[in-house]
Amino acid sequence: MPTVIIPTPLRKFTENAARLDVDAASVEELVDHLSSSFPLLRKHLLDETGKIRTFLNIFVGDEDIRDLDQEKTRLSVQAIVSIVPAIAGGK
């Protein structure tokens, strides 16, 4: 079962879980599962149209899903998925 690593700022929406095993065959299924299991997390993962928010970087292993098949990226049973919120800064 793929494992998703939850970033610290989002753990308050996953009952403080840092890692979750999710029965999902694709990134889209994984995000849908997280959204339905943790309804307060949904608005942090998906925009108003149901698409993955643009400021979220999602990696399968070391690969950004933007360089793969985006939300359709397939997941192996031993996949490690990392959600990395973009950090803004500057002047």
C-alpha cells in the first residue's frame, strides 16, 4: 500500500499523523482518499474545481508528478508519496 508523508502544517487535519498508508492506485485516488477521510484537509489539497492546488508539490519517490502523469500518476504498492506545500517569501 502506498505511503503518504504528511507535512507538518497539515498534520493537524490528519489527527497528527505524519505518515499514512493509503489504498490507492494513482495520485488522484490517494488525494481523493485523504480528502474523504479527513474532510478538513480537503480545502488544503484541492481547489474549488476539485483540482490539486497549484501551490502543492507532490512527489512520488523523488519525482515531481508534474514531470510524470500529474494526478494520473500510477502508484506502486511500495510508493512513497510526499506532499510539499510551496513556501512563499520575498520582500
